[in-house]
Amino acid sequence: MGHYFEAQPAVGSEPVDVEVCVGGGTFSMTTDRGVFSYGRLDRGTGLLLRDAPPPPASGDLLDLGCGTGAIALSLAQRSPDARIHAVDVNTRALELCATNARRNGLHNVHVAHPDEIDPLWAFDLIWSNPPVRIGKTALHDLLATWLGRLRPGGRAVLVMQRNLGADSLHRWLDGSLPGWPTTRLGSSKGYRLLQIVHPPADGI
Ligand SMILES: C[S@@+](CC[C@H](N)C(=O)[O-])C[C@H]1O[C@@H](n2cnc3c(N)ncnc32)[C@H](O)[C@@H]1O
């Protein structure tokens, strides 16, 4: 069995279409084997899309670890004037996300491998169901990198299972980003929804 975060999934392709209706939006997406959450919307992702505060109407919004693109597509529908960046290391996921955006007429989604994003580029919002399975150290490195690219006043919302370490991640965020308040926005069916705020430049 491979991992959903392999660059090139070894498992054969067997696409399955899914209709998603959540957070006031509706879209269809093709899922595939070798990509996270085959044949369904992940329950944690559903919680994020349902309960996260509304995204900004404009600016640069990032779906970190986009998979088939559920988060990116929802952001694009809700914020048609924003630029949605969808990044993943899994090439099958990147192809699916790009196709899914096109199919739903969402032309503000830019799909890329993380290495293709200018490291100086900054974001107003990050939404992510992060890749916990890559291991704690790699996950911390990944979050430190991308959270560090939030603009002052920007925020991130992460969803994570409690039994995969959400509360320990919350403590790590508190310790690693002093002055950047991390709050638990919600908790449902074993998932935690965490929000991290990069304080505005004027400190207000
Ligand atoms: C838990 S899945 C979430 C997928 C999708 N956002 C969803 O909600 O269905 C995490 C995703 O992160 C991707 N990923 C793993 N390592 C990554 C990295 N270093 N940079 C960006 N994405 C990564 C995985 O390939 C996977 O698609």
C-alpha cells in the first residue's frame, strides 16, 4: 500500500465522481485511488468547510495539501475575486484538482507543486487538512514554513483528528508562534478545528 502523499501514486487509477454540498456551496469533483479521501469528502474537511469563518473576498488564499481540491474549490466558489493557490506534492492530486476546478468553472484556482511557489509570496488565508501521516517533525516543518508566509492580519484554519495529535499540535503552535493566538474554533466527531492568527502589523 502506498501513501496518499507519494509524488507518483503506484496504485492504478480508478476515478470516482463525488457531489459535494457543504458550506453553502455545491460542486462535483473526481476522486481517485492514490489520493486522499477516495470516493468521498473527508469528514474533517467537511467540518472545516462547514464551520470555518467566511474567507476574505479577495487576496491570496492557500489550500495547503489540496488533494482532489475540495477546500480549494469551496474557497474559489465563496471568494470569486480572490486568487486560490492549491498546492500538493502528489502529481495525481494536482491533476485532479486542476481538472475539478475547470469542470466547475472555477478559473481563480492556481494549482502548483509547493516548489513552484515563490517563497516570498504571502497569503491572507490558509485552510488545510494537513498531511498528518508524513510524521510529526515533517508536519511541524511544513506548518512552520507555510504559516510563516501569512501576511500580518492573515489567519489559518486547520482541521485535524484528536487521536492523530490535534491537541499536541495546538500546544506546539502555542509554543512555536508566541504572539500568534491559536484557538480551538470547534470540535466535532473526534476532529478539532484550530485557527492561528498572524496579528496585524499595528498590533490591534
Ligand atoms: C489529509 S490530505 C488533505 C487533502 C484535501 N485537502 C482534502 O481535504 O481532502 C493532505 C494532503 O497533503 C498533501 N501533502 C503531503 N505532503 C505535502 C507537502 N510537503 N506539501 C504540500 N502538500 C503535501 C498530501 O499529498 C495530501 O493530498
